[in-house]
Amino acid sequence: MTKLHTRGFTIIELLIATIVSSIMILSILIVFIQITRYFTKGTTQVNTQKATRQAIDSITQEIQTTTGGVELPFQPSIGSPYMIFCINHRRYSYKVIPSLSSAADLNDWQDRALYVEDDLGSDVGASQTACVNGGGSNTGPKVFNPTARGKDLLGENMLIVSLILKDADGGGKQARLYRVALSVLNAPADAQASRIITVNSSSVPLCQGAAVKGSEYCGLSTLDTTIFRLNKVNY
């Protein structure tokens, strides 16, 4: 009768195998996390670009086709944190971006919107007075008091870094060329505290570099265009 001799693994061999397996699993996990971060970053940027495009399209298309007045952005009152502008029967309003240069400014981080009210019933683009007071009982900018006929053109966690709307030919109310430029930042409310964003010398928030943890949740999009107004209106 033949006797078989079997030999098992030693503790050292098992230890080496465990270490090698752990390294492989850890490497796969790191790659998976990086892929997820890049995917999230791409999705955030795409959503930011989409919202910016939709907002600027709303403004440019209204200017191109309107038969009414265009009142360029202005503060409705001295010291007001809002900017408003009107195009025929539409009124747009938004809050001037907070500097985010101190912890106190973080309290304003949620005050973000590009709010538009449609069909105000009169040509509120005729003058600054009409722009502020038009729309019957719905007077003043509605950033914090949405009505059934209005909506926010930006998505969640998005704010306006800068908005430029001006006549490009110096024609005033008779202008036919307009420049529209919009820059939108998409970042969570605790973005500065989490060091996801930084601010430049002009206190404008910017997304941190790719090496910063959480930066995949930050997106910045800027669009700049010049459009021709089809209908000339004389006042």
C-alpha cells in the first residue's frame, strides 16, 4: 500500500498571498474610484454647460424676436443685492454673486437663481420704472418668492458668476446688436469650507484643481455671444 504525503501552505506563504491579493484589490478599488470621479466631474460639467446654454438661449431668443423694449441689467434700488433686466413682457432677476471671501459670506451661498417671470401684461422693457413696477401685484424681483408663472433658469447648486447684457452698437433702445455673456458656477453649498473652490483676486469663485478631493462636484461654464435683433422698436 502506497502512502501519500501531502504538504500544506506555510504561514509565510499564506501571508504573502494575502498581501498580494490585498494590493491587487486596493489597486482595482483606486482605479474604480478615479473612474467614478472623472465620470462625476464630466456629468457636473455637462449639466453646468447645459444650464448655461438654456439660460443664455432664453435671453437671446427673446431679444431676437421681441417687438418690445429691452431694459439692460440694473439695480432696482440703491444698495440692492439684486440685478434685474426686462425684455418686452419678461422680467429676469438674480442676486449679485457673494464674494465668498469670508465665512459670513457662506450664508448667502444658497441665494442663487436666475429667475424669469413671463407675460407680465405690459412692455416692462420700456423703461427701468416699468421693469421694476410692471406685472400688477407681482412687483420687484422674485428670486426668493417664485410665482406660478415664473421659474428658475439655473439648476440646483448653480449661481451666476457674471452676466453681461449690453447693446453692442451703441443704439440704446434702438440697438440692433446685443452682447450676451453668462458665466455659471455649479458647486455645493459647503464648497468653500470643503476647499472645493477658491477665489481669485477679484473674489470670483473658481473650481479647485483635479487633485482636490470633492472637486468633481464643481463645474464652471462660460458662454459669450453677439446677436442681431430682428425687430427695431422706437420710443
